[in-house]
Amino acid sequence: MKKIITILCIHLALLASPAAIAEGQFISKKSPYSVPKTIDRLQNLLKNKGIEIFKRVDHGAGAKRVGLKLRDSQLLIFGNPKMGSPLMAEAPMMGLDLPMKALAWKDTEGQVWLSYLDPLELQKRHNLKSSEIVNKMNKALNNFTDKAVQK
């Protein structure tokens, strides 16, 4: 019985750990495509809607340049100043989280994922009152990422 209680306590502690909680801050969607193709698809969708692409970062290429190995991982940095600027006017520290980012990455089993920070988490993190803008961001990111990983 003590062994079962100990195991349950360990599991509860893991669930309450910052790492486990942080997982809930991100939305991850399985992609049937490679990492580069997943980011290409997302980038094209965003560009076609007039959303500015600021930077694309290939983490694997960076690791390779310094002689290290890293599973495929690419970050896309993008944004819409019409949505982000009012949020940063309300909460200047939003500038640490904006522009938005999406990460296509391959897990240890070879599955590709497309992940991004949940805008509702941003609202909580920065105590934003502008829920209308956050809700629009949430809906748009959900739609764009759904289409990017759609077969």
C-alpha cells in the first residue's frame, strides 16, 4: 500500500511540475509533412492573408554549422501589427512574446508537429483586457495551423 501511495504522490508531483504545466501553454498539431514542408505551407497561408513574415529559423542548420546534430526543427516568426500593437500598448511586456511564432519539429519517433503558444495563455500571462483581439488571434492561428497540417 505504501508503494502505491508513493507512486501516486510522484505522479501528482509530476503533474504539478512547471514542465507539465508549461505543456498546456502550447498547442501542437500532428503534421503529415516534413518539417520544411510544414513551415512552407504555413508561411504560404500567412503570406496569402497579408500577414508579415519576419524570419524563418532553421535550428538544425544552426546546429550543423557548429558540428552538432539536432532533429529537424524550424521556427517561423510572423505577425500582424494591427493586432499586436494594441496588445503591446496595453501591456508593453507583450513585446517579449510578439511577434507570434510557430515551430515545426520532429519528435524522437519521427512524427512532425506544428506547435505554437496559445494566445489565451498570452492573455493570462500579461493580464490583457483585450479579449476580442486575443480571440481573433486564437481563431486565426487555429485555422492557419489546421490548414498547414491538412492532407
